[in-house]
Amino acid sequence: MTTTSRLSFRVPPDTEHRLRAAAAATGQSLTNLVISAADARAKEVLASHTLVPADFDQLIAALDATVTPNDALRAVARRPRRVKQA
């Protein structure tokens, strides 16, 4: 990981002790522990607040793709519908 930016923030003493203990328990530096946890949380938040999924282009391409019917698809298409269309 190449670092090009710096963040600086204050934490309560009990939080610092807990973070240092967790870093030591996992064999990571305090910096790596905090960055990996914060980055994972940021990705979760952004994913839940993003209206267009990251693979939206793949979805559109799949929907636009020409489908060649095979025997299984033809068989399903011949089945009677369970729900009547209005």
C-alpha cells in the first residue's frame, strides 16, 4: 500500500488502549488495523447508499444480450401460466 495522504484524529484513552490491544492481538500495526477497519466500514456504508450497483453495466449487457432458446427454455415457455395476466 502506497500512502499519499495523512489523517489525524483524537480518540478517548480507552479506545486507544482497545485499538492497540487489537492490533497486537492480530499482529498488525495500529495504523494497518485502523485503516483496514475504517476502509471496510466505508465500503459497507457506500454500498448501502449507492443507487447504482458496481456491476450495473454487466447487468445491462446481460439484459441486452440476444438469447438463443434451448430445449429447456422452450419447454418452460410451453408450460401453462399459473397467474393470469390482466
